[in-house]
Amino acid sequence: MADSANVNRFAHDAQSRITATTIGMDALRPIMHFQVWMLRMWADSIERFAGNYEKALDETATITEEKSAKQRAA
């Protein structure tokens, strides 16, 4: 009799842990989605910054080359 009570208690405890884990994962899901969204926004901002930086660097190089060409021509 005592063995069946222990088995039932063990099964109930296992089911409770599974339920608690499921509830915990359901609670974490929106937080994880928000973190992924923030990382994507951060990565997009870095990519835009890198593109703008490269564009400005190219423009500066072009202006410098034009000035050097004008000075050599003069």
C-alpha cells in the first residue's frame, strides 16, 4: 500500500514539475520575442551606420582626389 502511495505521489510531483515548466516557458516566450526584436533592431542600426560611414568615406575620398587633381593641374 505504501509503495502505491509513493508511486502516485512521485507521478503527481513529476506532472506538477512539467506543468510548472510549461507555465514558465509560456511566460518567457514574450520576453524572448522582445529580446530577439531588440537584437534585430540593433543589428539593423549597425548595418545602416556602417553603410552611412562607408558612403561618407567614399565621398571624402572622391573630394580629396578632386582637390589633388585640381592642385596638380594648377
